[in-house]
Amino acid sequence: MDLYEHQARALFERYGVPVPPAEVAATPHAAREAALRLGADEYGIVVKAQVKTGGRGKSGGVRRADGAEAAERTARQILGMDIKGHTVRSVMLAQPVAIEDEFYVSYVLDRNAGCFLAVASAEGGMEIEEVAAARPEAVARVPVDPAEGVTAGTAARIAEAAGLPAETVPVLQRLWAVMKGEDALLVEVNPLVRTADGPVLALDGKITLDDNARFRQTRWGEGASDEAADEELTPQEAEAAAKGLNYVKLQGEVGIIGNGAGLVMSTLDVVAGRGARPANFLDIGGGASATVMADALSVVLSDPDVRSVLVNVFGGITACDAVAEGIVLALDRVRLDKPLVVRLDGNSAEKGREILHACGHPLLEQRTTMDDAAERAARSATDTGPPASAGRVPTTAVAQAG
Ligand code: GDP
Ligand code: MN
């Protein structure tokens, strides 16, 4: 999960990373008031688009205004702007800073090396990509041992390798504390600046949190991060996330539910091979209970693009009778008004099939092989005329779900 700059800034504050005073506003009027509180009429103010993409400065999403009234005008221009496909819904008003030097600092998880990496440069700012491409030696890369973390010694080595001044050393340690304490995959500050009157400040912040750590990061739910992360989700994605389901919305019309990412992905392929397009990826995982299956089916059936649903379960740890009970449970909760094709095999398949047979819903059909089931579901989806979303390009987003 990526955070907005203002959310990253809030985490920096919590961990003692120095940041300039700032406030967030969603309307020009609120921007004016925030700017006034921050002393815009005396010092001026920086108005910054809040979007989850970099390069805001170059796109005109970061602008200086010389007072509260100017801040309101600037906010009006920036709000609603499109920056690389992201619509600006809020701005951050920040007290301006007299920049002496701009540095680049980040911690990333280096999956290939199996460790963390500190990446730092004395030539930070908006041109960092160009610097890294033209003169890679200007960007220092220092491995960070995950068990040891960034000690004062490590921080000093990072600063030295990158040519950063000694005042950055405590900041480097605190940024590592953010990385570790928040289970982040990325903490990036560009620019980290040295100001004319002394202190080192983080003027920008980019943080990616590791969604797999949600279970132990109880504080994430308290902040604005969740609300912000949810705003770009479809209702189905939001509900699936709330239920802890591994769901990805796609652009077709056959709803797909299976157990195990590999099986679900091959189910998508088989359905596509039958001339229909998957409406989603949904993996109920191993050892799923009836409730999980019921939740999964409710989510998929609530998608208006779905014209038929294919449940493909090969029971290993997952027992097919539990899956069947989940389907029956879901049919109690939501009205089934489109064909539902179920293929159960493996652990307790016979029991599962009997449960579904006993349920006797006219729109529920069973097939014993994946091919037959896919064929049936694909035909049901394509028989009913052109899909609502016909003409959209199929997505390859499902690769992310594996
Ligand atoms: P990005 O382009 O999306 O990375 O957005 P940044 O937050 O990094 O802002 C772009 C540039 O604007 C920075 O590199 C700074 O040079 C400048 N900038 C950002 N905030 C401030 C500020 O508070 N004061 C001053 N003087 N410049 C700022
Ligand atoms: Mn930046």
C-alpha cells in the first residue's frame, strides 16, 4: 500500500524525522485557512498536490504562493488536476524552506539480494533519475542487515558513501526506524534538504507499506491511510479487502473463484480459451471455511459485470464439503440470478457434490472437470448478448495477484 505524502509526513513526525509545518486541505477555501494558520501572509507557502505518483514538481503540482489568498487560487488550480492519470483530490500546504542543499535518501527491500538497501545521493531533487542514469557513481548503495538495522555506524557509512553532511546521520537512523517500525517496503525522501539556517528537513516523503504486515500493524487502521487506500477501490475490491479475500477485479464477465493462486490463474486461462473473459481473480486460499466461500461468492455476485460464475475447487487442505456449505450459505444471503457452475474435486468432493445437489437451485450446475465447467460458464456468459463493458481491453492485472 502506497501512502500519500501527507501520510508519510505524519509518520516522519511520529518517528522524529524533522519536517516543515504543514496541513492538508481538500477545497480552495480550506487551503486558504490552512495557509493563513501556517503564516502564509508573512512567509509565503508551498501548495503541493497529493497524488500517489512522483514527478509532481515537474507536472506543476508543487507551487509557491505568496500569501493565503494566493494559496487559495493556487489550490483551485491544482485541485482536480490530472497528474500521470491521478486526479488531485487534496493539497498539502507547507511552510516554505530556504533550501541550501538537496539530498536523496531511501531504504528499499532488495528482493534479489535478500536484504535491505540504503540508496543515497548528495545530488537529490527533481533530477535524481537523470543523475542516476548519467552518473551512477553519484548514487551510493549500502546494504542494510535486517537484523542489525541502521546503527549510528551504518548511518555514518551511508552518509559518507553518498557524501552527505554529518547532520543527516541521526535522520538516516530515524528513517530506518520508520522502515522497521511500520513494516515498510520503501521509505524515500527526495529531497532531504539542508536549510540555510541549519536543520535538515524531509521535504517530501514516499512510503510503501507491506500489506502482509497488516495483521500486526493495528495502528494502520486508525489513520487516514486506509480511507485513502480504499478510495480507488471498486465496491467489490473494498468488500473483499474488508473480508480478507485475495480479489482482483478484471474486465470480463465470468466471475471466478478457486482455491490457490495457481489454480485460479489457470482457470482464468481456460475460461479465456473458451472465448469468454474473466470478471475477476478470487483465491479463497488453502483450508478455506464455509464462511470464506460464502463471502467470496457474495463479492463476485455483487459485481454487475458478472454474467456467470465459475467455482473451481480442487480440495487439498480445503474440504469440498465446507466449500459446498459456503455456497449454500451464500445462496441464503444473496439472490442468485445468474448461472453458477461448480466443479469440486479432491478432498471430500463426493460429500460436497451431494450438498449442492440437495440444495437444488435451478441456476446451480455442477461439472466434474475443469474444462467442462469452464465451457459451461463461458457459454452462459456469452450467450446472453454483448456484455455491458464490451470493447474494453482485457487486463493482465491478474499477474499481480499471483
Ligand atoms: P515530487 O516532484 O513529486 O517529488 O515533489 P516534491 O515534494 O519533491 O517537490 C518538488 C520540488 O519542489 C522539490 O524537489 C523541492 O525543490 C521543491 N519543494 C518542495 N517543497 C518545498 C518547500 O517546502 N520549500 C521549497 N523552497 N521548495 C520545496
Ligand atoms: Mn520529491
